[in-house]
Amino acid sequence: MAVCAGAFLGPGARAGGGCRRGLGIATCGRVVKLPPHRTVLLVEDDPEIRQAIAEVLQEAGRTVVCASDGLEALAKLDVVERPCLILLDLMMPRMDGIEFLRRLGKHPRSKDFPVLVLSAHGTVRQAEVYPGVLGTLRKPFDIGQLLSWVDEHC
């Protein structure tokens, strides 16, 4: 199941009736129950890359929740149960990956969020110093490498 476009309705949720939709997920004020051991949060601003990665992960049996920048990703962490892995681009509008990692470190459940950085940017090594960052993959990366990381952590 991919939640990259449109709204995802969690169990018991109905469209309308006070449901919050601004995150690409209709939440109706409650945490969306997704299988945490199989759910990946994909944070990537390029829609084509985001969709391609989401499709590969979905074919590999993962539930994918997408965000187009760090700000949207933080908001989704407040309504979606713990993902087994966060795939994070660094260069994004509104809030880049480094700022996302800074704020993630202040999140009440920050120790629960393992992160794999995916970026072509030269600052990719700077991200490794943040707690929770398991490693980095430089774009363009081999999809087999990505799936190995995902299989190991999800």
C-alpha cells in the first residue's frame, strides 16, 4: 500500500466529518494504524523519484508513506505509527533533510526512528553524525542496495 498521492483512510476513518486531510492522510484525529514493521516513510521532493521508489518498495511488500519535504514528514510522524525506516533526501524545499534530522532528534520518540539518507548532495556525510542515521546511499544508487537496507530494517 502506498500513500503517496491522494488520501489514505485509516481504520474507522471516513472522509469529511472533521477528518484532517492536509497531510495526504485522512486521520480523523487519531493515529493511523499501519504495520510498523513493514511501513517506510519516504521523504523525497522529486515526484518522479518518490513514485519510483514507492513502487519498488510496495512491490517488495512494504507500506509506504510519502512526504515531499521535512516539514511534511514531521507532521506525518505525529499521525502515523512508527515507521520501520525513514528514507530521507537532503536537498528539499521548505525544510531540508539536515533540519529534519535536527528536529527529529527533539521528537519524543526520536530513538524509534531509524534513518537512511538518500542524496546526491555533497553534504551526505554530514548527516551521518545525527542519532538514528544508519547510513547513506548516494544517488544514483543501485535499487538492490536500497532493498538490502530495507530488508535488514523492515
